[in-house]
Amino acid sequence: MHFLVTNDDGVRAPGLLALVDAVRPFGKVSILAPDRNWSGSGHVKTMSRPLRVFETALQDGTPAFASDGAPSDCVALALLGYIDEPVDLVVSGINTTSNMGHDVTYSGTVTAVMEGIVNGIPGVAFSQEGSEFGPQDFAVSQHVANVIITQLLSRKMPEGVFLNVNIPDVAVDKLKGIQLTRQGLRVYHSRLDERLDPRGGKYYWIAGDKPGGVPEPGTDIGALANGFASVTPLQLDLTAHGKLLDWEWYFPIDERN
Ligand code: MN
């Protein structure tokens, strides 16, 4: 299996090397990741400026490519021809905070995998609950990645489906298991933080406390709240099926004036 590994925390993030180490036993690994942190960048297609790619290496010397584009740009670059050999699976992460519920459209980790789907390649996004800035042990996520990739060797992902995997920040032997989930309800505590620059001009941070969520059983948020890793199958079709069926969509031409 040929893996394309990317992330949204930047090519030098320890979580990227942890994911490379987790998938390396299963095949060939190519790495193309952003040259800086793009957390929260969402699904980006850079069209107003050129993209540059340069050779770099991970902390253990593994050769990698870095780009000044977003995580989704990195996946597009790789799949549209920068990486010669066909890619079988896009893996993204390991992100240093969870990406659950409504987070998925904000998440550079998840939207990198969405870009794989746009290009016909399945993928898995890995995010581990924890501190955005503190050092983190990724052994538990590596274990979960091993379980999932082992299954993917003998099973085919359904067309257009990708996996959003969230892992609690616990020791491997404290993980209760892995649950198949649906998206839960994230509750954001965002507020606008207005400040002044040195010349008196206003600027803003979208700030606030860490998001919470409703830990309903069967959801990603519920799984992590109970010590389980969460695997949510997602697709890009956001259609609200079965809604607005009783609205009137036909206007006879003689009633328009
Ligand atoms: Mn991130």
C-alpha cells in the first residue's frame, strides 16, 4: 500500500512523524505537508498565488516534501502529479486536538482527507485529544492506526467514504476500545476579542474557551468522553436528505407577474 501522509500542524510536527511510523510497516510512504501550522484552515484551494514545494526531512531523517500551501493543497499537489507513484490511501495527522462534530469543516486535518476524496482516493484523518501546544505521547493513536490500516488491507472503503478518527489522550492499556460513531454536537464558546494596535487601529481575535460538546452515546464526542477511540465514516455529500419536501417548488408561469 502506498500512503500519502500529510497534516495541518506543519511538516515538523511530532504527530506527523508518529503517523509515518505507524503506517511505515504497511508499505511505501510519501510525505507532503505544509511548511507551517494551518490548523483550522478548512478545505482550501489556493488559486490566487503559485504553490512552492521543497525537499526537507523529518526529525528521524525520513525524506519529506513541504509546501507553502494548505493541507488540502498539499494533497492536491501530490495526487495531481507531484508524487509519481499512484497513492492508495491519504492519511492525515496525528492532530494534537480532537476534530469532532462540526469541527470537521474547520479542520485542516480532516479537509486534507476530503481533498483525497475529490481526487478519488480514500483516506483516514487522525486526531488525538490533548493540548494544542504541549508535548504529547502518540502511542495510543499509533495503536488505533495499526488496527484500522490492518483492516484496510483486506477491506475496500466504500466509494466516496473517508474516516474521521479521534483518539482520547490516554495510555494504550487504558483505551477502552474503538467505536463506530456518527458526528456529535460540538458546542463552541467563541467570543470576539477586540484589541488595539500600536497606532490605535482595532483588530480582532476570534477567541474564547475550548469547545465542549454533547457526549451522546453513539457519537464521536460520546465515545471519547467514555474512553473509547471514535471512527466516524464521512462523505462530502452534505445534502439534508428528506428535508423541505413539503415546500412548494413549482410556480406556474402565469403567476410570476
Ligand atoms: Mn492542527
